[in-house]
Amino acid sequence: MKKYKACAKVNIFLKITGRRGEYHEIISRFMQVHDLYDELSFVSKRDVEAKANEFKIIGDFSCETRQNTIYKAYVALKEATSSEALEKLMQTHAVSVTKNIPAFAGLGGGSSDAATYLKMCNEVLHLDLSLNELAKIGLHVGADVPFFIYGYKSANVSGIGEVVEAFDEELLDFEIYTPKLEISTPKVYKAYRKDFYVPINGFEENELKQKSSLSVLKEMHAKEANDLFNPALQEYTDLKNYYKKEYYFSGSGSSFFKVKEN
């Protein structure tokens, strides 16, 4: 069976622009990490231990199936399309995942897996859904899913994640390391809202959107580039022991990255 790549991402910058109910609105530059990816494929249940009526994911996951973003993507797709072919596919096949992107790491592994699953189903079942339609479905799974649906190498992501605008620039090579710390994104956002809430204004937002990723990384330090770094340090005090100069913080953590030197 064909294997599909689910690439990781880093947040070159991540700034809060406001709130929408319980959600935070952001402006962020997402960049694909081309050499770090999970691999997904459909495998026949005849070849694995699986019941006909269960949704089966084969892979190194610590969560239960119903908490997995791939399963959530299946539920969202089923609700959106009422596709009998989709149900039949998942009765006869399992989703096999070779997991390389660490979890709870700010690298978008779960979102990328969910987006890749939606695109796989769209292709295999000939659902003929547009990328915009898939992104709308993906948003029910997670705020980062639309970026991975569109497949841009670099993009400005805003709103709560639903506005994804391609940014034309060269893909960078990154050195990434991920401390063995499981960081809760809701906990970090809650701390930001309580102790660090200073949204940027529209002028600053527009200025950031136009800068190349390389320029941003040359001009800003880690705490300045990512509004979630300080709240993450507050909530997870061990994190400071892993920070190295010239590295940047991705998402709500725990991964750090920098551009590889030639």
C-alpha cells in the first residue's frame, strides 16, 4: 500500500493578536520540516490483528484510539460526508503509522497525521473534496490541521488557525531537539492569558507577516518570537535547563530549533 508523508512544522514566530471566546487568535509563521515526518498507510485487516467493527490504528501512541487525532479526523470526515465508502474502508482496513515526530513537542505531529489521513481518504475514496473543504473539516480536529491540509512549505497562519496564507520563501534546514517533557498546550495558553496577556497590534502583525523567516530569526530572540515561551517556562520550570542560546521555541513546546549552519 502507498505510504503518505506527514511532515512536522516549526513556528518561526507565534504572537497572540486577541481572543475569540475561549480561543486565542494568533499570527504565526509555520514552516514545514521536510526531513522529519511520520508515514501513514492503509493496511488490510486480514494482515493484522483487528476486529471488523473497530477503528484500528497501528503505531506507537500513548493515547487511546478515541483520543487520537486520526480517529477524530475520521469522525469529522464521516459527519461532513456521510460516506458509506469511508465506513466500509475503515471496517476492512487499519491505519498504520510509523511515528517519528515526538508527541507533546510543538511540532504538529498529531495535526499533520490528521491532515494526512483526511487527504488519504479523499484520494483513495474519490471524495472530490477541495483543500478548502478538507481544511474546514480539519479545523474540527485541531487549529493546526488546516496548515497541513494545504501543504504549503511556509505560511502565515492567523485567526485560530483557519486562515492559512502561503509565504513565498526558501525552505530552511533545522536542527531540532525535544526534551522529554510533555507540555499541555491548554495549560500554557491558560498561563499566558492569566499572567502574560499582551496581544500585538495590527501594525506589528502586518510587519511580521511580510518578513522572511530568516530575517525574523536574525532579529528576534526566543522569548520575543514566541509569546508562549514565557508561560511555558513558568508552568514547566525544568524547561529552562534545556534552553540553549540561539535556539527558538516551537508552538507551546517542548521542542527547540535553530537553522542549520552550512
